[in-house]
Amino acid sequence: VQLVESGGGLVQAGGSLRLSCAASGFIFDDYAIGWFRQAPGKDREAVSCITTDDGVTKYADSVKGRFTISSDNSKNTVYLQMNMLKPEDTAVYYCAAGFAALVGHCSRYDTNYAFFGSWGQGTQVTVSS
């Protein structure tokens, strides 16, 4: 199982970025893909989740209305479109894969990160004020 994130960078507050998570080595449709972030000195935070078979999505309250998660199953890739970025969104962003049933079709994505068995290396997002 391999997950590779890309798309991070430096952006001004109010700007946008689109992160990508390219997956390989497993049956994509059986999994939920989650996005998580960790800022320096802070705990890892669950950001969003999508089930790749039926497109169920979940969002943290802090990103609702600004971030959109989507999946292109033909490319085994999940995207996180981030709009209206704020300095507090600055973090390393990780994508992770877990069996959709184990994650409760994303209903449990923010309760136990151990549900996600495979993680990418992370991509840095920096939002300047």
C-alpha cells in the first residue's frame, strides 16, 4: 500500500490550494481515505474523509464550507480542495487509507486514527497572513 501526497505550498490568507493523494497497491473501492493535519507543537487533527465506493464525505467543523474532498476512482486519487485558507490551516497534511467498514464509512474517521493503517509522507501547507 502506498499513498503519495502532493500539492502543498505557500499561499496567502484567502488563497486556495488543491492537495492530491495518489494511492496504489490496494483495492481502492474498499477503502476510506482521510486527510489529517499536524501543526508544530499540536496534536494531529482529522480534517476530512471520503469513502471511495459511494462518495460519503465528512469534514471537521474548522474546515466546513472551505474545504472539499473528492475522489477520482479512475486515477485512484483523492483530492482536498482548500479555499479561503487561513493562517491556522498551516500544517503538514497527510492522507491515510483504512477499510471503509472499519472506519464506519467515515463516521469514525476522527475517533481513532489507528483505523487508518496506511499513511502518506505528508505535504506542507503554509498560509501567510
